[in-house]
Amino acid sequence: MAERMIEIIVEVDQSEWFKLAVNIAKMGYFHVKKADKEFEESKKYLVEIERQLKMLSEACSLLNIKIKEPLIELPIEDSKRRISLEGSLDEIVKKTSTLVNDFHAIAMFFQNKLDLLENTIERKNEILETIKKIKLDFKFRFFSVNFGLVFHENANQLMNIAREKNVYVVLSDLPLGYKLALLVAGRDDKDKLKEIFDDTDITPLGNYIRVLDMIRYENLDEFILAIRGLREALQNIRRILFASLNFERKNDKVRIRGYIPSEKLKDFEDKILEKFPDATIIQEKRKISIAPVYIKSPIKNIMAMAGLPRHGEADPSPIFTITFPLFFGMMFGDIGHGLVLAIVGLLLRKLSPSRSKREWGLILVLMGIFAVFFGILSGEVFGIHVPFYKPVISIFSEHDHGEVSSEKMLFLLGLSMLIGVMHITIGYAFKIINLIHEGETREALLFYVPLVITYLSAVIFIGSTEYAGRVISRDIGTIAQYIMFACIILMIFGQPSKIFFNLVEFFISALELASNTISYARLVILYTVHVLLSSAVNMALALGFAGLPIVVIGNAGIIALEGLLAFIQSLRLHFYEFFSKFYHGGGEPYRPLLLDLRLSRILLNFNGKTVILE
């Protein structure tokens, strides 16, 4: 449910602007309101941090080092954090600048070395091909062969020493003043080659190749963690500085505007006044129609795909939080498959370094729990029916688990459409609330209320017919029929000025309601596909141990593909069948200033007092 937001203005001395920004960021719930003009003091630091991040990214690119966050990662102990920055803002920016500039210079140097080594390897291959052509034994049964790199000015020294030791040397030019040296000695003269490498400035080629492999194949875990920590620290400083662009100067004071949840007001005031005794906190009393929307729903990321509710619009998140994983679970009902989803979600929730992935982990946990719930109702574990268990929901005959029962299928189809009726009705209830809130009470009461009653009456009437097995008595069906006709007359003629419009709108709504209701049959259709696919995969168990890989891979494929399909179909039922009845969206999302530090720690000094960000 959307929380009530309060607009807040905080005013402090101009010299304390960054200290205020840091403390607001540490709270983690202040949504900064964009100012008309950028705050220059923050801008100059932001430009420098942006430059450092760009150089850091360029250096990693030069070395072919990928520093993307892994999907999951064990928590980093405080004692093992790779980066710790301490000092004032100026001191920290200066330290990071030195680190980044040095790293970039090293990257440029090694990039030249990489180019050199690539050329060296190409030359090495050419020389080996030459050796083959002159029919030297490639396994060096008759010769001892080695390669090395030598600077141009040391080449003559190498040739002289090699000549004294009866070692044959072939030199090839390389970029940057290097030469590739091929040294050939007799089979029993390996010691002579070693002496040459000891006595001269020639470097064995193998040493360079090992360096190349370490860079190419990323065997530098500790180094990469340190780079990730530095980037993380810079990104968090950038977040604070970017928010600080919205400070407003007022004489010798600076102020920042933003929004906080109403429940956080006392906590906010206490923390600000503790750090800034002379600060002024102003709570705006005017009605805020453009306040950001703060939704607590654990699946708000999915709902945000359709936009967030505007200020004053009915918030469907409480219903959406229940029905979205519920519909997914109905289509994906299996204890084993649901547990796999829940475990994957739990791992993401607990171990992912990314905040967004942790949020999606919670969504997977919820969907997995509902899949387990419907798996218990259907008695299915990885597509295998639990023996001696009578399922509450099943598509199979009671006497033969492999035979699909048409009677049970019809019952489940009817049940799924009944769920659809309730879901669509809730959607129209939100529509009526929105219209009344917008001042369209006449439209709500004279068209949409009768429309909902007509819809429910039609469902009751159909339930009283033979086509539906007369699940409702004929007398109740007759009463529902009269109510339905009366509501249709009210809808069309209730507003005489728009009779033709109402007539057209009624027919369009009737067609939409019919097609939308039938669409909920996909809940059972997808469940049936899931069950039958699982059963087909498990046929491989008849092969014994040889069939186990097929079963494992098949179930993994079902979890991935069927899970994606159930997710998409649950989205469709909500975004089209449900949201299309009432939802506008377009609300501004609540984006509080948040920090995320796992590999770094920042200790900021303000006049002898330290604020720790970790």
C-alpha cells in the first residue's frame, strides 16, 4: 500500500552542505526533490569523480578485466574489505585520484606490453613453423631450444656470449625496441642455455606468457575485488554529490528539499538535530499532488513495469501482492519445482551484491512458496505423484493417474474463470473509487456500478443453466436475469445526454468482460501443460540410472521455461485483464538516496568528528 509522504526542507550553514548530504544518505529514506539550479560546490567535485570512474573503467577495459558484480557472493567480512578511505572530502578525492591515475598509467603500460606479447606469440609461431620446414625434430630430441625477449641495445652482448658457448641465436625485431631471440643448443647443452639467461638481460618468454594468461583469464581475484571496492566507493560518493546538486543557496545558508514517509518524521528530526543543532527543519503543509509514490509491496518491481499509481489514484498493490504469486503458483504448482525457485530466490536475497537482484530474490521466494502450496494441493513433487495421497486439485482420474479426467478439467476451468470474475470485479471496484475521487460520481454510480452488477448477474444466470451443470438454482438465475436487464436499462438511459455513447460503451464493455473472463482459463491450461511435461520427462526413470541425467536436465528446463511462461501469463492477467479496468499509472517512483557498500568503507572527517559509511 502506498505510504503517505511528507515534504521536508532542511536548512544548515553553507559550510556544512556535504555533511548534511552524507547524513541524509546514511538514513536511507530521503527522496531528494530536484532543484531549479545546480549547486556549484557539489558540481566541481562531481565532475572529478566522474572523471575518475571513467578512467577506472578505461583501465579495466585496457587490461580486459571484467569487474561486473557476480550473481551471488559470500558476505565480505569487515576485516577483509579491500578499500578503506578516510579523510575530508578533499582528501578522499585526492587519494582516489592518485589511486585511479596510477592504475590507469599501469594499465596503459601493460596494454603496450600486451600488444608486444601478442606480436611476440605470432612471431614465435612463425619461427616454430620455420623449424618444422627445415625438418628439425619438433620434440627437440636433437636440440635444446628456448625463446626470450631482449632489448635492442643488449642484443650484441647476447650474441657474443652465445657464440662463446656454441649456442646458435636467431633474432627477430619486435615493437618498442624489443627483439625475439631463438636460442638453439645441442641436446646435452641445456645448461648452456640456462647460463645465458642467467648472465644476460634476456627474459624467458614463458614469464611474459604467464603474465598474459593471468590478465586474459582473470586469475587475479584479490586484485579485482580491490578494483571493485574502489569503484564502489567512487559510485557512492557520486550518489551523494549528485543528490547535492539540488542544494539551494540562501544567503549564508543552504537548504535541500525532499520527501520522507510520514512514519519517519520523528526519526528524521531527531537525527538531523543531533548532528546539526542549529538546523532549521520545515514541514510543508500544502497539498502535494506530485509527491513520489512509496509502495511497501515486496513485488513492487513487477508492478512498476506498468507504472506506479499517481497521487490520489487507488493503489492496487495490496491485491497485486497476493494475486500475482497466487496465479503463478496455480500455473506452476509443484512442491519440488517451487522449492528450487524459493531456494534460488533465498540465495539471491542473502548473497547477491546487487540491491535490485536481492529484491528480485524476494519475489522468487514468494512465487516459490505459492508454487509449493499448490504443489501440496495437487500432490506433485518434480512431476511425481505422492503415493497414498489424495490431491485436492488434479487433472487425472482417481483410478488411473496417467489418464486425464475431462470432468476434473471442466471443474478446474470453471474454477479458474470464477477466480477471474472476482479479480475483474475488484478491478472495477478500483475504477469506481477512482471516478468518485476525481469528481465523476454520476458516471461511477449510473454506469460502472450497474455494469458490475450486470456482470455478476450474468455469471449467476449462466451458472443456473444446463451448460454450467446448474450449479445455481433456476429461481436465483431468473432473479439475476431480471436484475441484469434492469441494470442495462439504467446504464444506457441513466444519463440522457449520452445515450448513444452509453450504448456503444456497454457493448464494448460486455465483449471485453466476456473475453477477459475466458482468458483466466489459462491458469488451468498452463497448470495442465506443466503437469504433462513433468510426467513426460519422468518417463526416463524407466531407463534406470541412465535416465537420471534426462530427468535432471528435463526438470531444470521445465523450471526455467515453464517458470518464465507462468510469470509472463501472470503479468498478462494483471496488466491487461485487471489493470486495464482502472489503472493509469504515471506516478513518480520513490527513490531515496541510498548507499550500498560491501567492499569498501568510507570514513569522512568533519571538524574532528567522523561519519562512517559502511
